[in-house]
Amino acid sequence: MQSSADLKNLLDRIDHRGYPAYKDTKGEYQFPGYVLSIDHVQGDPFAAPSKLSIHVKGKTAAFPKELYQERRPRIALQDGLTRLFGRQAEQVSFKVRGSGQSGLISVSRCGQEILERTACAIDPKSGDLILRLEVGFPANGRTINSREMEKILFEFLPGCVKNSLFYSNLDAGRLRAAADLAEDQQYIREQLPKLGLCAFVANGSILPRESGVSSRPMKNSVPFQSPKELEVVLTLPHKGKLAGMGIRKGVSLIVGGGYHGKSTLLKALELGVYDHIAGDGREYVITDETAVKIRAEDGRSIKKTDISMFINDLPNGKDTVEFRTEDASGSTSQAANVIEAMEAGTSLLLIDEDTSATNFMIRDELMQRVIHRDMEPITPFIDRIRELYERFGISTVVVAGSSGSYFYAADCIIQMDRYVPRDITEYAKREAARFQEAAGPQEAARPQEAAGFRETARSQEDAKTQEAAKLPRAGETAPQAHMPRFDRCPSPSKEFLGGERVKMKIMGRDGVMINRETIDLRYLEQLSDSEQTAALGACVQYAEKHLFDGKRDLRQTVEELEKVIEKGTLAGLCESRFTIGAFARPRKQEIFFCFNRYRSLKL
């Protein structure tokens, strides 16, 4: 290994030479207290920045073992160190002169969620630490500016490392508090199934966000306060007693007027699958970690998915056990999303009426009487919601603002009233029963009394009209569905077999482009960071090269990917340490959903 003095001499030799001479700096250099590795050098000052990594031995970093030996505290520590280094880097970034990206010093930008990232990794056995960053190598035009480069490598970076990666220079109390919070959040997750809950929202939580483009908590918002009927008290390892609303397994309904906080509560539950930083307001909003947000997704592709639980007997005779389309409708896409969530192992579905296909969610009684069941290929979700829980163990939380049909199927009904939740289960059930009793005879008479309908029904549809009168009333379910098939086995695409370089472009959280194909991820609403999108693209590439063989089904493929990530962290998805991207770990549910939106998937 070369020394820092060797690097300085090298920079002196290549000063004022053409920019490609910077590639001579690639390698590892020993600095006081750490090793600087220049892993990839940009080819041009206007190209993507160079990739560097800093390696600190566990004995030198000297973090206490209790902060990194267990997974949750370790991820919290890695997240905290990334944020600390990022704040230090912001103060010196672009402080040197030059063209293009000259002087840039950056590390992953962390949001409100605490995610496992390639930006910082700590070995749970030795405590050895790696921090990965990007640096824009300085240039005048397209010639090397070594004097400015020396400022970055010998002045700015050593200061950032000293102030963010050595335990002796950090606030030990704050690091301990972050680890304690991570352990408390994990404790709640472990308690949910034991208490028969699928989610917990602590009293005092701040659920509204600052704006549509900011995930920080809204100032002066109404703190969450659980209804007494739903209140659960937990005793956390560090915080002690904590009260909040427990959402029980089964079918839960969130209702209320517009702008009263229904979708705000659901959004908090969606992101409750992640831990949050202190001060976010949702630190103790904890959801079943397999929870999946389901919505309609017009135009998505569907590959050999068994949607027969919801859609059967299409007029064109199209197979719904192995359903395929390149341009799904709202109802077929939402049906596929439910089945794919089951395939991904979810125990909780989160659904907002506003983003759902109406004909997938409900068919009211009058419509069932007018349009006979034999003429409608869709079995609405309301007819399957109880079966999903009672037979498959999948709970559902539904936000509804316009239809009361789900009152009959719900176990718990929560009304949001000016951001304050109220348990109205008994009242809503009582009113639903009264409504059904009062409306029954009138509804039965309507088809015969409606103007213009009577003669048509008698002459053309008399038998069907009589049968329609026997249709299940609200709250009753359709005949039992069969278990969906999950035997889809992907084969590799030809373009990945030749060993050619694969191009990948990240489009924020909206999608990832692999070669010429864009995987549309806009409607995966639980993706919280663009680095998760990058990791999903890497998962597709790795699976195409190493896992797709026509024998493993998708579940086995994702299991193998999870093993690769567990063994080698997210860096295990890359061909070498020199090609490690800025990744944040997605859940296995998002990996499934990415594959399902990959139009080149060969099944």
C-alpha cells in the first residue's frame, strides 16, 4: 500500500497534464488513522464524479461494540455517521476552483427514514468502517489542477473524517440515544404479532408533513391521540411506558370528511415499515414490516399472474390464471397488485379509495341487480376482504370517504375528525344494520318499479332478474377462491448473456432505465429514497446474470437475492468493489414489485 506522501508526489507529477492522467491516482493510500481508496476516476471534469472510499480500522474508530454488533443499532449508527459526514462535506464542497464538477464532495443524502446504505458499512465483528463518497476532481478546462486537488485530499477530507468517523470526537450521548431508539422501534415490531396488532401509532406523534415536497414534520400540527377504546400501552426497553393506538389484525376502516387526516394516517402507516430519525414525529409509528400499499395502476404490464381470485370469464375468453397484458386497466392492475403482494409474503394491505379502481373495490346492490353476476367478470375486493384475512391471514386497512359498503366487512372503524381519531365501530355497525333493514324492501322493488325497466326485465331478462334478487346482500362474500398460483420461473434475457456492459440510469424514485427499457416504479409509494431505486436496478441486473434460469420461481429468486445482500451487504450486488453504487436497501416486497414491472421479464 502506498502512503499519503506518495499520492502527493504523484499529484505533483501530473499537474497541468491532460485530465485522463488522473487515472494514475487509482489505488489505496495510507493516511493518519485511515486508508483512502480512489476506486473510480471520472474521465472528464463534466462527467459523473469520481468514487472514493475511506477505510477506518475498528480499533481506530473505537465505537463501542453495543452500537454495532446487533443489526438495528448498527444501521442506526451507520445512518448517523453518514449524516454527520454529509454535514461536514457540505461545508467544504465546491470550496476549490475549477470547471465542471471540480470541488464537489458528497455522500448519500439521508431523508427521514433510516435505511441500510452502501454509503457507510460497519463490520459487526471487527468494527471496521467503510464510508463511500463522491469527489469532483479539479480541473482548469480539461487539464489537471493538482494544487486544488491537494486541498481536497489533504485538508478537507481529513477534517471531515476526524469530525465524523472517530468515536472520541463525537457526541456519545447522541449516538447512544439513536441506538436506544432503534432498539425501541424493533421492540414494538416484535410485539405487534404477539398483541394481535398490525400497526401501532404512539400518542403525541406528528403525522402531517411540511408540504407535498418535504417529508419533515408540519409545525403546529395536531398531535395524534388514540381513542381510549383502541389504546395500547407498551413498556419499551429504553423509553419506558408508551401509549398509542393499536390497529388490530383483521379489517380496519378509516373514514371521515375530506381534509380530516384519513390519507395522512394511511401515509404514516405506509412508511411505518421503516424506522425514523428522532424528531421526525413518526418515530413510534410502527407497521407490520411486510405491509404493502395497493392501488390501481393503469398501463402497467402484467406477466403470467393468476388474477382469477378477482377476475374470471372475460368476454374474449382470455386466461386469467396466467393473465398477461402490456397495458392493464385499473381493475386488472389492482387485482394483479393484490396477488403479487400475496406472492411477496405480505400480511397487511393498505388501500386508499382515492387511488383505487371503483369497479374493483365495490359493486353496490342496485348495480348487481341490474347487471347480473354472470355478465360481470370482476369479483370486487369487498367480496374477498374477509376471506383474505380468515383464510390467508392478510389484514387490510382501507381508507373510505364515499362508500359505506365496507362498514359491513370491517372489524374496526376509525373516524378521523380534524386529525383526531375516534372509534365509531359500534355506531357505524348499528347504522349499517338499520340502513340494510330499511333499504332492503325498497331495493328489492326498484327493478320492477323503475320507469322503462319493467317491460324489458319481463320480456328479456325475467329469469335473470329473479335470480338477481337472490344475490348476496352487502357484507356477504362470493364463493371461496382457490389459492393463487405462484409458479412463475423467469429465464435470462439474451442481452445479459453476452457479457456486454449494461447501462443503468436512475430516474429518482420514479423508475430505473436498464439499457433501453424503463422500469416504471412511480406507484410503489413505499419507496422512500432514490438509492432504493438504484438498488432495485442492481437487483434486476444481478438476477439476470446469476439467478434467472427458468427453474427458480420468483419467490426463490428473491430469497437468493436476500441471501446475497445479507452475506455481502448491498455491495454484494456489484461485480467488484470498484463498481459499487450508491444504494439503499429496499424491502423484498419492492424487489418483487420491480420484477413484476420489468417488461423484459421472460416467463
